[in-house]
Amino acid sequence: MTTYTVVLALHVMAVITAFGLPLAAPMVLPYLRRAHPRTMPAIHDVQHRMNLRVTGPATILFLAFGIYMASDRDLWGETWVEVPIAIVVVIAIVGGWIVGALKRLAALARADVEAAPPGAPVAWSRAYETLYAKYMTAESGLGVLVLVAIFFMAAKPFS
């Protein structure tokens, strides 16, 4: 066991920690919205909190571990390092938007649920529907980018 292999393991753990929930969201949210619409305010609250407390810090950790590994082995010119670095930049930018969107989604969902009479179906406002669609597109796109980054790191194409 070397320092490098320990850092590699920590890097992989940080990636799983950072992106496990965001990767699952596009598969879970449509079901919850359809089957349990009154839970959406709480779900968006939890997503917002997890992004602030888990996804963001774990992203910083996996980036730091990656920087260590690329520096230790002088890998900065490798395509399989450069592509994931570019992807992390996109993830950081879009991720910042997602954090704000989740806070707004929670507030919009809360207003829509409170406006529905008890036992009646929830009618989603145009504002919620529009933001939810944008959020789902962004989250799904980031999920694809995460998988592309993992492919580049594991398969090392063009090396």
C-alpha cells in the first residue's frame, strides 16, 4: 500500500459520496412526484441540504485528491486527466445553479402543496413545472458528464 493508492481510494470514495444521490435523483423524483406529490417540498429541501453539506464538500475532496495524484505522477498532459478536469469545471458551474434551483423548487412545491385542499391532487404551478423541467435536464446532463469522466479516468482513452 502506498500513499498514492490510499489517495486513489479516497478519490473514488469522494466521487461516490458526491454524486451518488445526484445520479439517482432523475430516476427517483418522477416517481415521488407522481406517487407522493405532497412530499416534494421536503424532498427538495433534503436535496438542497445534501448538495450543500455532502455533494459540494465531497467534490472539493475528490478534486484535491485528483490534483495530488496528477501532480504525483506528472499526469497533467494526459487526455484522461484533462477531460475530467474540464467536466469538473462544468459540474461546478451547473451545480451552483442546481443548488439555487433546489431551494426555489422547495419553496414553489410548498406553495403548490399548501394551495391544494387536503386529500385533493396537487396542481403544480407553471413556475414549478418550468423550473422542475430545467432542473431535471441539468441534473440528468450532469449525471451523464460524471459517467463520462469516470469512463475517461478508468479506461484512459487516447493514452
